[in-house]
Amino acid sequence: MRNINNMRNINKSKFDKSGYIIIDEIISGDLIDGIIKSLLTLLNKYQPKLFSNDFSSDILIDDEFNKNLIQFRSNHPDVFGAIYDSLQSCVSTKKIASQDKISDVLASLTGNIKESFVCCDHSIRMDGPNDKRNKLDWHTDIYAGDLNHSRLGGFTVWCPLHDVNPESGSLTICVGSHKDNVIQNIKVNKANVSNKYMINNEDVKKFDILKTTINKGTAIISPMNLVHKSGDNLTNNFRFTFVARYYCVSYNDYLPGYNEFKLSKIVREKISSRKYR
């Protein structure tokens, strides 16, 4: 059931000014449980000695589970990467991305009908402790891989699957930066390493910085051109978050037909060698 009060309490003028809005209960406990079950199924398939199929709604913050996950990623980075990629296509992930709770908020913010939005991409992020390899510095989100393409009609939804705070690397925002034309450059990296976005620190200093503390299932929704970053994960556990980007198809800067398709390193190797089984 939708949280109707959240829809009524959307302050569009505040959103337009600050560049973000926080909405409670965007992802229900049942949907998060679905993600956990999908993840455990994948992990158990490839590493049954470390991971069982036994379900627990608190396993994402369980120390032993995270210790095993860190060990697994260290010993088998390619398999971990393939599991990460597979999780993005699980029905449990797509259920979150396509739910009415999100499109209802976007419709309220824009005045468009909820059926006019497309989900450009979505992911369940698993960011390990002190991970510098896939951590992004200050950046804005891009659409269709084009750094120079306008993102005025695009929105980002960031939602943790457990409680997060600055110590665990929660989202950090340059408040109001979506109204400025902040220059951003990009360095394309190799597979399994996130691209590096670069924004001049002098541009960042112009804005008030907000380090967020966000409860499980609560979403921060912002325009794609808001300057932001994830903080450093200083805990001993992974940080699990749902991130998705949406676009209104009626906007002039929407590029129709864009679709993201990604092959993991293992799949690419098997295709090149024609070893499908």
C-alpha cells in the first residue's frame, strides 16, 4: 500500500531550491527481503561453504556475513563481479525500480503522469569497507553515457537497504548545485573499476555540504545534475544501496531508445572462447 501522506507532503518549491527531497518508505521491507533472497541464492550457488540459503532480514548488517563477503570478493573478484551484475537483472531488483511509489513522486515533482517515466538504469550497489576502486568523487549523474547531454529531465533515486550515516559513507550533497552549470570531466577506466568523474574543488566550495543520515528504505530523490558523492565507508561492513535514474519521455532532452546492456568479465571471456557451457 502506498504511503499517501508522503505524496501529500512533497514540497516542490523546496525541492527546486535545494535539489533534493527525502521520502520515507520508498522501499518496503518485503522488497528488501526479496533482494536479500536473490543475493543469497547467487552466493550459495558459487560459494556454498561460505553462504547458505538461510534467510534473515538482518543479514546485510551481520558481521559474519560481511566478513565472508569481503573474503569472497578478495579471493574471487571476477565471480563476485558476475554475481553483482546478475543481481541487477533479478526480478527482485526490477520490482523496486518499477514500483508506483517512485513514479508517483516523480509525477508530483514534474506535473507529468507517472506512465511517462522510463528507468534508464538501476542497480543494487555493494560498496565494501574503505573501497577506493569503485568510489566516486564529486560528480553529477549522466544519461546515455554522454557527459555533455542535458539532464534537466532526469532524476536520481538513492535508497539504502539498511540504516546509513556519514561513517558508513551515506550520500553527501552540494545543496542547490543543480541550478549551476557545474563543469564535469570523466576518465574512463577498465572493467570492474568505476569511471572517474572530476569536478573542480573550487566549484564545490560554492555550496553548502550536507552529509546525510538515512534510514533503511528511505530515498533521496534529486535531479541528475545535482553535485553529490558517496562518503567513505569507514565501517567493517558493505554498504548496500539501491540507485536508479529516471527520465520523463515527454521532455525535449530525452533520447528515445537508450538501453544499457552490460556483460560481466566472465561472460565476455566465455563468449570470445565460445565456451557457453
